[in-house]
Amino acid sequence: MRIVFMGTPDFSVPTLESLAESGHQVVAVVTQPDKPKGRGKEVQMPPVKQAALARGIPVYQPLRARDSGFIRQMQKLEPDVMVVIAFGQILSEELLKVPVYGCINIHASLLPKYRGAAPIQWAVINGDEETGITTMMMDPGLDTGDMLEKRVVQLSGTETGGSLFDRLSRMGGELILSTLKKLEAGTLVRTPQDHSQATHVKKITKELGRMDWSMDAVSLERLVRGLNPWPSAYTHYQGKMLKIWEAQVASGQEAGTGAGEGTPASGQILEARGGCLRVQTGKGVLKIQSLQLEGKKRMDTAAFLRGFQMESGSVLG
């Protein structure tokens, strides 16, 4: 099949690689424009563009994929199908009609749950036991089209946003080949979504990582895992940002106050010695296992406390 591939970040690359190595012909790749990044504001190519150029695939980078000039360019390519994964722009109805078989989207959730941005991180933050990948026919709505195929994955108690990102990214590259095979054979079954069961998730922002110590320890531990590696959960200590990379909910005697009389305040450090850093939350105690002070490297708690003194009784945030 003649395929136009649309995607932008790292998450999209395994799917592009899978299509390029199959018997299909990727006639073009469409991705977002190059953007300045980092402190030096050096202009960088999207990961998908880098992967496409390495394979000699023509690349298009429209500012607006709904512009008539771009749509005419796609029509000239005469694609059988467009495959879209984390492209970053909403496609117009006119563009959706260009391919013979339509546009297929690869979405990182079990639709209709978690429509919209960042379904991967939210699955971890919300403590879901399972999530997965859905291929779907695109329509003008946001992740509202008919479902085609699904693959389910179980989430472990140590799953991070990063580890789930990697698993689902690889799975998307595998599932699209199955979907396209059935599309060619005419055996693909379209299942309309139950819109009454739909849930939506918002984009992940840096501000989301600010730890509210009045929350319970279980929710905070999930937040830490869900936002690892980006944008990371964080708090403040003595006016400096303190990133929390790994944490664990304390149990049994570990959850004792250990900080004198009275009820500890949320965010109060109960113990900071050896390899142990325990912090009171709104409900329960959080054990910090890996952290990073502003301007310093990431360290495990034992190494951190050997070089930096934290006072029991002081309050984070």
C-alpha cells in the first residue's frame, strides 16, 4: 500500500520504522516544523523527520495541515492510506478524504477511555491496572472515530510514564501492520465508540508536577511515577527546587511519625538520616528513594543525605 505517515515525537518513530521495513511503500512523511529548543534555542528537527531522512523518505512540514496548498500536495501523492500517530495537529475533513482507504490513527489508550493528549502519563497517575493501544478510523472529531483493533497491557506497581511510553510505542508499530493487513484483505471490522463512556485527559504541564503534600501518599507516589522522566514531580526545600524521581508508600512502622509530639504537618520531614527520607502527606507517609536538588545531579537518598543535610521537622513545599 502507498502510505503517507504523519507523526512528530519519539513515540511515533517505531511505527514509522515498522512501516518502512514492511512490504508497504511510505511515499511521504508529514511532521511538525523544526523548532528552537534548549537554552541556546538551537533549531532542532522532530525525531520523526530525522528517522525519515535517514531512510531517504520525502518530508513535509506544514504549519497548518488544513491549508489547501498542503492538501493538494497530498492528493498528488495518491496515497492508499494515511497512518497518523502523535502528529500534533487536528486534520480537516477534506484531508481525511484524500486517501483511498481513509486515515488510521494509533492512539495510546483503550478508547473511548482517555481521549486527547497524554493518555500514557494519566494511566499511571490514575493508578490504572491496564491500558493499551487502539487503532481507529479518523473522523473530524478528537479521537472519536470507529475503533479497529486493540492491544492491552498490564501496568505494574513500578510502571513509570517513561517505561509505559516505550512499551506502547513499540506496540503501536506492531499493531498497525495487523490493521493494514486486514484493511487490504477486506476483513477489518469497524466498531463505533460508545461516546457515553468517553473520558478526556488534558496535556501534561510542568506545573502538574508540583507536589501538593496535602494529597495522600498513594496519589503522590503515582504522580512521581507518571511524570518520570518528564516533566518530573517536584517540591521545594530551603527555596530550591527538589525533584522527586522515585518514592514508595511507607507501611507499618515506617509510617510512624518519628518527629516528636503532635500530628505532623503535610510535607513535614519525619526522618532524614542514613538512606531514609520519610515525609508526611495528607494521608500516609512517603519514602523518597531518588531525588535531585536544583543545580545538582540525581542521586539515591543515601548518597544525597551524605552530602546534604535535611532537618527532621522542616517542611517541604
